Amino acid sequence: MGVAQGVLLLAPLVFPASAKLSTLAEEPEWRLLDKYQGTLTVTEFQERIPVFSSDGALNQYLTVSDGRVEIFSDKGKTAKLWELRLAAKPADGAGKSIRAPADRERPLTGLRICLDPGHIGGEWADMEERHFRIRGGPWVDEAALNFETCRWIERGLRAAGAEVLWVKRELGVPVTDRRPADFVPQAIKMMWRVDAKKASRSAANAQLKLLRWYEELIFYRVAEIQARAEIARDLQPDLTLCIHYNAFGWSKRGPKLHQNVNRIVIFTHGGYLASELEYDDMKFHLLQKLLAADSDTERRVAEAVARQVVNVWNYPPERPGESPLTVTATPLGKTPYVWSRNLLANRLYPGPVVFVEGPFMDDALTYQRIIAGDYDGERTIAGRKYRSLYREYAEIVVQGVIDAYRQPPP
């Protein structure tokens, strides 16, 4: 029996779909949450839940009383995971995570801000599906755009007094030392959980090709982010900025340019789906973020960046269901640009995490500005003068962060 045939016949039997941990997740250490014992009242705890579970699915795993919150692995509440003791009254100064700057000229002095340029790039860009060209033109690699933008963000943040850290400094080199072939068992499990109908109807060679696709997916979307998260946990930043560009998308016939399709969305952490909360590690990270009270900082920074997006670009926000980005996200706050979404990066990285999705790479004007590269001053593009897109994007982010920290919390 060949390898592909073995996969076809045995995978559904070996890997049941009832696992309590998501892909590559480790068993949660619930004792790490004990430092939050007695920090929230029952009212404060319940007020925070909608940010993370807007449909209330989390409540199916909770028993809440005036004195404690019990969290269970199952909806029947037979397998208890952890218990939080509640406070009798609110703590002084609770929830005020952003403070007024001590140095008005350099308002980010004393802050450790971490940069996470999205994706790996280089020889991995095609695998990541973040690599394209239009009609024989130059290749566009999103990871390279993210890196160039982060370099300018770093300059701006340092000028404002921040200490700038990176979870990844080298373009085209994965942070993880693992590779797609290391994830065969996990890929088999994911394939049969997510794509069972397609896998069962595929011939052996097609199934093996599908399996390889899942191996690659786990490598660059899970293992790579987990490796970056380990670095972030060592760095312990006050804020992490995840920087990306976006794309309108293309059909099987290949990429093409679109007119005026730019939309902007900025993610904070939250918006767990009911299906995600079936996993114990998801419940753990949700509680960790809820108790750490990072949401206020994330929202304030995200909203401040959104105001700069409107001032400089005036691009419209993503609309509900308009793109895959918003299908699993929940609108949050006072601006339509800010959504809460449960991404692996903002789930695993410590502290507040703001995830910025920039302009669409396949928007006709944005594409022309991208291939123009980085430059000083202005250049004429499509009949108008424009500054470097990378510097402009960076200034939007930097000014948003400065604005968020310059204004003391109400």
C-alpha cells in the first residue's frame, strides 16, 4: 500500500474530530492565570465578555456567581478547567492601561513597542499566497512591503521616544526552525476535520497534494506565528503592531488590477467564534486576555490609527461580510474601521496587540505606488504627485500611536 493510499484509508480512523486542543496548541497551564485572582468584580468580568464572545457562546462553559467564576471544558459542565475568585469591589485605577506621557516632546518615552511585519516572504512567498505579478510586471511580495513599512515605523517611533523591538528582523527567513514536512500528522488531522468531503472523494495523488497544502498551511500560519510569539513573550512589550497589506483577490485566471477597491480594517483581539471555544486552549487565551485588561489600550490605539487613515487616505472601512477578513470578525468601538478578531498572533502575543491591514496591493493606484518603490519627496504617479507609500503608511501608524498615548484616558 502506497503512502497516499494509507492516508486515504486510515486518517479518518486515527484522528477523531473531538480533540480539545487546536492545531499545534499545548495543554494550557491554568495556574498562570492565578495572578489575576481577586482582581475583578462579577460586574467587571461580565462587562468584558462581549468583546471576546459577542454571541455569548463563552457563557455555555461558565458558571458565574458573586464570589467566583468556574470555567469548564464542556457545555455539560462536567470537566472543570479553572476557577477565578472575584473581588467584592473594583480595584482603584482598574482599566486605565494608557497613561499620560511624562515627556510631551517625546510622548512614547518609556514604552517598549514591538513590530511584527506580516509573513515570511522570499522563497516562501509563493507558498504563503502573498506573491503576484501583473502582466509580466515586477513581482510584488507582501512580506517585503510589510518590512519596508516597519522600517519607517521604527524610525518614527524611536523619534517619539519609544524603544522599538522586532519579533522578526530578517526578510525571507522563517523564525521557526520547523518545516512543512514536520507536520504530517497534524496536517492529516486538519485535512479530515476541515476538508473531509473533498479528501474522501479525491484520488490518492490528489489527496496527497491536498495533504501537502495543509502541511504548508500549518508551517507558515501556525508554527511561524508560534515561534514569533515565543520571542514576543521574552520581549514583554507594552504594545505590538502587526503590519500587513491587503488584496482584493483574484480568480483562477490569475491576478488583475481593480479600480478604487481600497478598504481599511484594524483588528484588536476578541470575537471568538462558538466553534473556536470548543478548544480548551482557546478558552485559556480568551480568559488570559480578558483578565489582563489589554482591550482598552488596543481599542484606543486602533481608533487613533483609524482617524489617521481617514485624515490621510480617506479610504472607506471594510463592511461586514465584504471580505474573508470580516467574516470571522466583530465590529468594535466608535469607528467602523476597528473590529475584534481572534487571530493567532493577537491571541498568543503578550500585552496589547493591534493588527493593521493596509491598502490593497491589487488596487490600480496602490499597485503603481508599490512598484515605484521607496523614495524621497514626491513622484508623479497616474497624473498626481505622491510621497512614498511605505513612508505614508508608516506615518499614519506612528501618528496614531502617538495620539493614543498623548491623550490621557478619561
